[in-house]
Amino acid sequence: MRPAPVTDETATGYYGNPVLKAPVWKPVIALYFFTGGVAGASSTLGFAALLAGNRRLARSALLASAAGIAVSGPLLVVDLGRPARFLNMLRVAKPTSPMSVGSWILSAFAPASMLAAGSAVTGRLPRTGRVAAGAAGVLGPAVATYTAVLVADTAIPAWHDAHRELPYLFAASAAASAAGTALALTPVPDAGPARRLAVMGAALELAAFRAMERRLGEVAGPYKEGRAGTLARAAEACTAAGAALGLVAGRRRPVAVAAGALLCAGSLITRHSVFRAGFESAADPAATIGPQRSRRAAG
Amino acid sequence: MGSNMAECHPVGFQWVMEAKARGARVIHVDPRFTRTSALADTFVALRAGSDIAFLGAIVNHILTTGREFREYVAAYTNASAIISEDYEDTEDLDGLFSGWDPETQTYDPTSWQYAGMPAAPSAGTKESSPQGEAHGYGSKLEGAEPPATDPTLEHPRCVFQILKRHFARYTPELVEEVCGVPKARFLEVAEALCDNSNRERTSAICYAVGWTQHTVGVQYIRTAAIIQLLLGNMGRPGGGILALRGHASIQGSTDIPTLYNILPGYMPMPHAARHGTLDDYIAANTAPAGFWGHADAYFISLLKAWWGDAATADNDYCYDYLPFITGDHSSYRTIVDMADGKVPGFFVLGQNPAVGSANGKLHRAALAELEWLVVRDLVEIETATFWKDGPEIDTGELRTADIGTEVFFLPAAAHTEKDGSFTQTQRMLQWHHKAVEPEGDCRSELWFYWHLGRIIREKLAGSTDARDRPVLDLAWDYPLLGQTGEPDAEAVLREINGVGPDGRTVGGYTELKADGSTACGCWIYSGCYADEVNQPARRKPASEQDRVALEWGWAWPANRRILYNRASADPSGRPWSERKRLVWWDGDAQRWTGHDVPDFVIDKPPDYEPPEGAEAEHALRGDEPFIMQTDGKGWLFVPSGLVDGPLPTHYEPHESPFSNPLYAQQANPARQTYRRRDNRYNNGNGAVDYPFVMTTYRLTEHHTAGGMSRFLARLSELQPEMFCEVSPALAAERGLVNGGWATITSARSAIEARVLVTERVKPLRVQGRDLHQVGLPYHWGWKGLSTGDAANDLFPLALDPNVHIQEVKAATCDIAPGRRARA
Amino acid sequence: MTRMGFFTDTSICIGCKACEVACKEWNDVPDDGLNFLGTSYDNTGALGADTWRHVAFVERPRGGSAPPSSPPVNGQDAGSSPAADALDTGSAGVRWLMSSDVCKHCTHAACLDVCPTGALFRTEFDTVVVQQDVCNGCGYCVPACPFGVIDKRESDGRVWKCTLCYDRLKSDMTPACAKACPTQSIQFGPLDELRDRAAGRLGVLREAGVSEAHLYGADDNDGVGGFGAFFLLLDAPEVYGLPPDPVVTTRDLPRMWRAAAGAALALVGAVAAACARPR
Ligand SMILES: Nc1nc2c(c(=O)[nH]1)N[C@H]1C(S)=C(S)[C@@H](COP(=O)(O)OP(=O)(O)OC[C@H]3O[C@@H](n4cnc5c(=O)[nH]c(N)nc54)[C@H](O)[C@@H]3O)O[C@H]1N2
Ligand SMILES: Nc1nc2c(c(=O)[nH]1)N[C@H]1C(S)=C(S)[C@@H](COP(=O)(O)OP(=O)(O)OC[C@H]3O[C@@H](n4cnc5c(=O)[nH]c(N)nc54)[C@H](O)[C@@H]3O)O[C@H]1N2
Ligand code: SF4
Ligand code: SF4
Ligand code: SF4
Ligand code: SF4
Ligand code: SF4
Ligand SMILES: [Mo]
């Protein structure tokens, strides 16, 4: 049933038109990946700090979590166009749809995170606050990583084919950004865990990105060249600088703030890079055709 | 050939695809590789305007290899007829036939006559106007059988031998030189056609306006007719020459004509100089043999249909109420007169000449000379608005304030909004029922003309002026339906069918009488309302009847699906082959029978010999199938009826970058031209200023001058802009870029178009050099959703002399990158 | 109910675009912009929210994948005898392939799988349809489709694609595009019947020497579990803008969730490690 091999001019398909449709998501979605990551990882950090008795750190992390999630909602609505449209998400629960799963996670996470932050800031309802912080802390990693599945679960080669590494990249990036936020918001003496998390997150983020590029092989192009590639390099630089700064001079408050900002910038730019790379990958017919052709040829 | 069937007749083309699936071989010959070519088994690219050389070479190939269907040719064609001694061929006179009068630029066809037969004082004779105004069926002879024949086909002056000599120089080499078709490819086509044409097999030739729109258009089709007669492909299933016609009912508009020179059923329009009285008319148009022998019955029944009780034997059935023609009043002639200020008013219905007719600029200038103009259309087309937004207004050549034309735009109802019939390519009438009421003021043509007539009659009521009688005496009495007073279209169909003395519909034209007892609006349509039943409205599915499907619609004449089908049987009345049987003689029943309605006198035996003094159909023998011809034969050689020669001859198009390699005579000598400032020609230095050949055509996505497609988003988006098709070689030579702009210029004008560079258009090697052709769809104008320059602005008025059709399939042009200059 | 679908036989497509127009007329799909694309006779470009049937026009050099000795039975073959081609300046060297593309109504439909609202659903005819009153325009289905079929209509924020004329099917009518197709290039019917017919047609073409003819999407074992609307093609799928080996993205979803779980645990681990009291 297989057609005879084709000549190479057909590698770009039909007049060089994309085979796939580019996502219709607006750039606010990349921003949402970031804020969601901050929120998710922060809540875990906050809960861990609570457990560890580090109230200052817990407070700033829970606050960051609540702020992150508070921004996320409107970002999603901006993309959908109308607030009511978000409610349609909750008509059904579909495990095959990462967006559905994500919506339910968010729906549980957001109130918990808010409650935890509210309690931590006001000091009221401490017990409820603790339970809420626990819930948010447990859901946090899911909030931080489901977005990776969300993009991976598409036909776009630069996303789909990275499905093994993307969750790690997103988790690490979330950790780095959460740590960065905490670094900036927490007095130096209490920010030790944040500094350590920053280094771990950043290292993992850089490693995951490399691993992803390697696996993608011929479809890694967008991460290396073009706008997404430039963003990726910038993200790397920010993340590495932020981690180094935090490690070396994180005990000076202004430096800690700067390190935190760099880490957050690195994370944000990473998400934008991944986001853009998806568009570029979708637009390139060769990225779709090439690997499929090799796959078919291999049997 | 000369048809892009897949694109222009997609629904009909499904049957070609079905035939192909069953093993038929499809060959497409066209200047461009089109969607039809894509589905054909074989595609041959030829130079636009060179088909007679190609087809003539097929004739020559048949004759030199002895591939003609001998028995068929000998029995059913005029191959054996001996032609007048005075006849001289284009081979003798370097491109002219005998009878050429350089003074009047016309032929006297007397010398083309059968030896021993007096020339008919009818169509195509010297006495008749040179440009065929009175043509109807156009093939009348003074006698029936040719007086002298040679059944052995050896006589040097017999048609068969003349044919051989005439086409002897039409060789594969000539095809290569003239058409740009390699010898081998030509031979492949010629052989395929011959191999597939015999007792067991038949071949059909389809053509459309790729053949007709030339200064030799009629002769293109004549060449095909010669091929099909030689190969025995006429009157047989799977054979024939299929004219793929245009607008949904363009066939209907020649049957019941919108033409100036014929009356319903192809009866000539009376000519003022020759047909002064009814008797003159009948005498001139009644043939001694064949069914034209009853022209009197058809004609008088027509007059009865129109003037009803007012038409009596005493007043010659109101014969003198008819308009009489005095010369050429064809569309283009009228436009030229209009441009000269000789035409005060103009009705335009279902036409968009400002875009769709050759030399658009001349047309728009002519419209600006009118006192009044009525345009009835579905949308506000260019013809209705040329005075305010035409290209000449843009450039300042015309100023709205200077145009005195009073324009009336009236909205028309579309076919979905009215009852009526279409007559399609197969001569089949199909009834369509109104689906929705027309909106607002939109009305049908029937409504418009009937009420216009009513109002005029009301205004003239009581007049005693004799010149008002033709209008006042009309039988203007259809029942009116509904709120809008829509005349009943079925009543019109019934009138067309005709009624007998008892007031009931007649069963067919054989029942028509010349004594005023029958009335019939169009004799060839007689039978379409037989038994008081609307026959075209029949829609019995194919699955419920045999493959000829006689109960689907109704085809004229007499619901026959294949004309001259007597030829599907041999002279003795037996089918040529079992495989190809259609109609045959049933000796037991003493009748013709078969799958189709026999196109013959039903009980005339194959061995019938006309008795002395027999008339009309009775004057034809039992083995003469072409019953509308005076001699019952298929004409290889046309002794009467054509104004530009009895045999097709290769002439170059009016504008050509090449000289005619066969004759000193470059183009058709009888072609109709208008040498004027506003209709410049490039035939002085052909190849220099305008080195390329341009040709125009249609796209599936649009319809003709665009009124029905450019105003619709869902069609416009499919072909959104005017473009030209050029080969990569020409693009490279002239710096044209795919998707960019080009300006195409001719001796008339310049237009711009987007560029589509395509491998489907290739340069051809003609007379030793590479020729580039430029393809131009002609659908665009400046109005609607999808706009662009009109290709017709580039083309001149240069017409076929028989039918006055414009040559828009081949002319010369130049092309350069970039947009055209604006004022 | 039996699964209904399309068999689009591109070997008899004449590129008339009646299918495109009929689809728009019946489904009231707006025009897709009046743009001259310069890509042969295709000015629509691709399937999208406002184009549910799209006719591709491919001008390809002749020869390509066809062995030069094959007889000219391939409908879309410009030349016939190789000998003549060698001599020919006018006709050789080009084939014009036309193919009407549509939503594949995949057995495993990624669009449907990923839709978070349930707007995309599988009908009783086993077709994949968007419920316009449920769709919230999240756009997730758009990049999920391995064929680039479904897309968002900017003017109303929801996604649109071929419904396989769900309304017509419910009234026992043939889809508008198939009904309008003059050559029966688009054949509608029960999928298994169509597959039989397609296999027969392929056999005929192969026998006639059209070695490059092949079916696309008629195999249950392919990456999307077979198409509800499959094709007979005369060249490689990518030539028509179709993916050569499409896979439903959700096939890898379990692996994705596992990776996410791993990543989430890693995150927890890292946080825990970071918060553990330093010695
Ligand atoms: N979609 C669509 N269908 C239509 C119409 C429409 O506008 N749009 N119009 C209808 C009408 S009114 C008509 S009359 C018919 C016309 O139907 P066609 O005659 O098929 O239409 P055209 O495209 O004008 O010309 C046919 C072909 O003739 C070729 N040609 C040009 N010059 C020559 C030549 O010298 N020799 C040969 N052999 N070929 C030549 C052209 O390249 C073109 O491919 O179509 C009808 N059908
Ligand atoms: N260069 C070039 N020129 C050509 C040709 C070519 O091949 N090349 N082809 C020629 C041929 S074959 C033809 S047929 C002509 C066609 O040329 P035209 O007849 O001038 O153009 P159409 O666009 O067909 O015009 C028909 C008009 O009738 C309107 N209409 C439709 N239905 C109705 C109705 O029921 N009532 C009324 N009143 N109006 C209605 C439509 O909206 C449309 O505007 O073009 C000719 N010109
Ligand atoms: S437009 Fe009408 S007449 Fe022309 S091919 Fe289509 S169905 Fe036939
Ligand atoms: S082709 Fe795309 S849109 Fe259609 S069913 Fe398959 S995945 Fe969904
Ligand atoms: S855009 Fe509509 S159909 Fe597509 S996934 Fe979202 S809700 Fe479902
Ligand atoms: S099945 Fe209906 S909706 Fe789908 S392409 Fe055909 S006409 Fe359009
Ligand atoms: S309607 Fe049929 S023949 Fe025409 S383009 Fe569509 S699939 Fe091809
Ligand atoms: Mo026409």
C-alpha cells in the first residue's frame, strides 16, 4: 500500500504550506504558563516552609502562589474572549484532555491557594489555612506541570515530540521562578531554602532544555534558531545568571532581589520560547513531513 | 478539441469519465493543458488557430491509408457526386476557391454546385447577401439527387477525388510546422481515431467555442464533419460531433432564436429584396426533397401561432406583418453602427457586452452614443454602469457629463424564480419549476415582454394606422398567474408545440398543415406538449428505463436522441454491428424500430425508390439517412450554404505572427472585418510588435462576463482576480514573476493581470521557432467582488463570415511585467 | 449505527470545486477571503474554519513516481507513449493532480480527545462534530489535529470544520459536497462498503499500470486508527499537503502524564530537599 518514494522537492509538501494549523492561543497563554508555574511551585514551597516552621518564607511563597493564580484566571479569560466560556470547561471531566484536567485542578487549587495566602497574611483561621495550604501544596506540582502535557498533547512536532522532557522543563522552570519570587520577597535569613531551590530548579531547567533539544533531533530547529531560539538563549542566560547570583551573593538583599528577578525572567522567557517554538514548528511543513516520512520509511 | 469540457461542462463531463472508466480513450487537443487535459489519456498541445491543418491532416491520413468506412461513405455521403467543371480549388488558386470577387470580397458559389444542377437562389448564393444574413438551414439544392455521380469514386471531379487533392498537402510534417504538434504525436491521434472507427466502434468529437470563435470557425466544424462522415461516425451511437453549447439554454436560443436572421425552427428571416410575398418566401425555402419540403406548413403554422385568427389565407397569414431584413443586422454590425450614432435605442437582456464582447472599448463608446439603453439583469453589471465607472471614465476618455444615454436598469428574475424550459446541448428540453418568488421588482422576461406588449397595445388601441396592425393583431392572450400577473409559461410551451383544428395539441410536426388549420410556434419543438402533457417536465429516473432514457425530458425533433440515426443501420436496414445497433428495419412489421425514435419515415422500406414527382421526404430513397438534406446525403463537400468555400482550408487567424505556409492567401478571404480607428488590427508586421499568440477561455469558477459569478463571494474567492497564464520560459524571457503583475498589449488596448507561471503552458515549435502563447480568462470586469481588466478589451472585431462570430481564440499580443499605465 | 464516511477518489476529480461551493452553500460558511495565491488554480490554500472542503491543485513534473513504461491509463497523466513524449515539445512533462480534502473523521480523533468541553463529540454515524453551542473557543483542538483541519473563526471565536453534514445525515440525505460532485470523486456511504469499493478501484488502476495509486487512511492500524474519510491518491500524501504518517497525539498521553507525574514528584522532592533544615 505504500507509494513509491518521492523526490525531495516534496519535503515541503504543498506549496510550502503548513500541514498543521498553528495554535490559536494568544501570547498571554505563555504568560499564563509562567504565572501558573509560579503559583504551583510557590504553593508547594509555601507548604513545605510551613511544615518546616519557616513562617516568613511560607508567607511570601503562599502570597506569590495566590498572586500567580489570581493573574492566571484573567489571562485564560482574555484568551477565551468571554468569562462565561471558562465555565464550559467544567461541563465535563475528560482525562484525555489535559485542558479539562487542568481546569479541574485549577478549580480546586485556586481557592485553596487563596485561602492559604489569606490566612497566612491575616493570621486568621490558622487551621483552615493550614489545610488549604496543604491542599494547594499538593496540587501545586500538578498546576506547574500539566501545562507541559497541555502543549505536548498536540500534533506540533516541537511540542509533541518533547513530551518526555517538557514536564521536567516546566516543573524546573516553575521551581526556579517560585524560588526567585521567594528570594525577592523573603528576608535574607529566612530565604535559605529558596536559594537552594533556585539552584536546583535552574540546573534542572537548563538540563531539561538540553535533553529536550537532543531528543527532538531534526525538529529541534525552532529552539535553536529564529525568535524562539533567541528567546531560549536569553532564557538560559537569565536563569544561569540568576542561579549563580543567588548562590554567590544571595545573602545581600538587593542582590537576592536581582537574582530572583533574573530567575523569573528566565522562566518567563523559557515559556515564551517553548510557546513560540510551537508556532514555528507548526508553520514548517518539513518539520511535520520529515520525521513522518522517516518513520514510514523505517516501516 | 476546442473545448475544455471538464471546466466548462463539468456535469456533462461525468459521462466522459464514466466512458473512460469503461475503457474509452480520451484525447484532448488544446493550446493549454487544462483540467480536461489532466483527465485525458492523451493531451496534444497545438497552436491556437491552427486546427484545420490538424484536422485536414487527419482527413488526408484517412484517405491515404484507406481508412474510410467505404460502404458508409459510398452510400450515405455525397462522395460520389460530380462537381461542376467550373470548380477550382484552393490548391489551384493559391488559397482561393473559384468564384472570388475581389471587388466585393465575396464568393459567387455557383461553380461549387453539383455538375448539372442549377444553383439554388437561396442561402449563400450570389444573389443572396454575401454574408449569410438569410441563412436558415442553408443547404437547399434546386434538385434532389446529384445529377451525375460515380459510385466507384474514381471520377476526377467527384467529391471523393476533390477531397483527396484538396488535403494532399496536409501531412504530418505540415502539422508539425503549422500547429507545433510533433509528427509522432499527430499520428498517434490520427491512428487512434481510425482504429476506433468502424462497424464495431465509433468515435465522437466534442467541440465548443475553442473552435467556433475564429474567422474560420464554421470551417473548423466542417472539417470535423468530413472526418466523421469518412469514418462512419454520424448517426450512430457513440459517434457524432457534439457541440457543447454555452449558457444553460443557448441551444434553445438558436432553436427559438434571439438571432436577427432566423425565425423559430431555423427558418430564414424574410429578406426585403427577395421575399416580397408569402409565395416568394415559400418558393425560396421549400426544398424539393427531404423534410424541408414542408417549409410552407411550418411557416404558415408559425404565422397562425403569432397572429391567430387575424392570420387568414386572404391576408397571406399576415406575412407582411413580419419584419424584413435588408442586410447584416448582427450584433457586431449593430454595435459599429451604434458607435457611428446610427442606433438610438438598445435592449440588453441577459448579456453584458461591455465586458463579454470583443473590443470592449468600442462597445462602451457605442453605448455612450445611444439615446436610451435598457438593461435587465440579476445584478448591476458593467453594461449598465459604463457611463459612471467604466475604464474610460477613469482615464478621462469619456466624461459622464458628456454621455447622453438614458439608462434604464430593470431587475430580472433568475431561473429559480420562474417556470420555464432549458434546451441543452443534446437538444433536450427540460422544464424547471419556480422554486421561490422573485424578490421586489424582479420579473421574468416573459412578464416583461408580455406586459410591455400589453401596454403598447393599450396605447395603440383604436388606432387605424396600418403600421400598428401587426401589434394590435397579435394573439396576446396567455393566462396570467399570481399577484404579479405572470404569464403562464406552460401556455407558451403549448403554443410552441402547436394545436390542430380541434384546438388540441398536435403530436408532432408531421401533423402541421399549410392551410391555416394548425398553429405552431416552432415546428421542430412540435410534440413537446403532445397529448396535452408537458413532455420536458418528465423526470423518470434512468434506473427505471433503458439506456436511451426516452422518458427523461424531451429532445427535438420528435424526442429523438440521436439525429440521422437511420445511419446506424446499413443501406439494407440491418445494424452495422450488433454492438452498435440503435435503429433498424423490422421486415416483419415493415417498420423502423430500435432503442431510439427512428429519424426516418417510419414505414419507408430500405429499398424504397421515390416515384416520379415525389415531394419532400417522399422524394428521398429508403437508404438516404440525412433527411433534412435535399439529397439525403451527408455532405463532404458543401455545394451550397457556406459563404467562404465548399471545403475547409487552413488560413491563419486574422492576426498571426506567422505567414500561411500553404497559400499566398494568408487569412480567410471572406472574413468580416471593420477597418476603423477604434478597431485597429495588427496584420501588417505580425511578429514584430506583438510576437505572442493570446487566447481567451473560461474557468469553472466563473461564468462568462461575470454577472453571475463575480458578484458572489463563494465563487469569487475561488478565482479572485484576473490573471494570465504563461510558461516558465516566457516568464524568464520577459521577467514575469508568479503572483506578480503583467501588462498585456494588443493593437487595441492594454490590460493588466496577475501572473500565473505554469508548466501547463509550453512554448511550441512553429515554423522553426519557439512560439509563446498567453492564456487569458475573459471573465473579469470592474464591478462585483472580484474585479480585473477585461480580456476582451484586447481583441478586435474580426468575424467568421457565415455566423458573424468574433475571433477571440487567437490574436497577437505582447506582454511585459508590471501594471498598466493609468491616466 | 453503521459508520458513515467518504471515499474521495482523486483519480477522477476534475477540480471543479463544486464540493467547496456546495459545502459553503449548505452550511452557510462565509468566504475565506479573496486572495490570489499564485498556487495553480488553488486560491483557498487549505482547510480552515471557513473552508471545510478544499481542492488541492498540484502541478508536478511527469514521470515522478510512475515508471516510464506504464501505459497512459493514469487519468491525470499528460503524456501517453514514451516515444511520443521524447519528441514532444508541447505536452510532455506535466501532470495536474486535483484532490478534494476534508476532515478525516478519524477513528481516534485528537481534536475530540483533547476538547475540554465536550463540544466535539462522536455522532451516531461515527463522525466527529463540533457542537457550536458548547464550544468555548479554547482552541485546543486546533493544534491537536494532525491534519490541520479544524480552525478558529476569528469573527466568532469558536472553531469550525466539516460536520459530515450531520443535519443531512439525520434526514437520510447525502452530504452536500458528495451530492454536488459531478464525477463521483466524492463517494459517501457506509465505511466498510466504501473500503471494499476503494480496494476494487485500486485494483483496477493498478492493473492498468497506475502503480503510484494508493489508498490513504483506509488502514485501521495507522496512527489514527483509520479515517472515516479516506482517499485514493496518485502521489505521496505530502504532495497534496497531507501528513505521510499521522498519529493521534493522545496515543502518547499516558506517557505524558507519567512524565508529568515524575516531574511533579521531582518538584516536590526538590522543594523538600531545599526546605530540609541545613545541618
Ligand atoms: N464554468 C463555466 N462553464 C461554462 C461557461 C463559463 O463561463 N463558465 N460558459 C458557457 C458558455 S457560454 C460556453 S459557449 C461554453 C464554452 O465552453 P468551451 O468552449 O469549452 O470554453 P472556452 O474555455 O472558451 O474554450 C475552450 C478551450 O478552447 C481552447 N482553445 C483556444 N483556442 C483554440 C484553438 O484554436 N484550437 C483549439 N483546439 N482549442 C482552442 C482554450 O484553451 C480552451 O481550453 O462553456 C459554457 N460553460
Ligand atoms: N474573449 C472572449 N469573449 C467571449 C467569449 C470567449 O470565449 N472569449 N465567449 C463568448 C460567448 S460563447 C458568450 S456566450 C458570451 C457571453 O457573454 P455575455 O452574454 O455578454 O455575458 P454573460 O455574463 O453570460 O451575461 C449574461 C447576463 O445575464 C444575466 N442573467 C442571468 N439570468 C438572467 C435572466 O433570467 N434574465 C435576465 N434578464 N438576465 C439574466 C446574468 O446576470 C449576466 O449578467 O461571451 C462571448 N465573449
Ligand atoms: S452550471 Fe449548470 S449547465 Fe453548467 S455544467 Fe453546471 S449544471 Fe450543467
Ligand atoms: S481530521 Fe482532525 S479535525 Fe478531523 S476528526 Fe481527525 S483530528 Fe479531528
Ligand atoms: S475550541 Fe471548542 S471544540 Fe475545540 S477544544 Fe475547545 S471547546 Fe472543544
Ligand atoms: S460533509 Fe458537509 S460539512 Fe463536510 S465537507 Fe461535505 S458538505 Fe461540507
Ligand atoms: S466536486 Fe468532485 S470533481 Fe469537483 S473538485 Fe470536488 S471532488 Fe473534485
Ligand atoms: Mo457561449
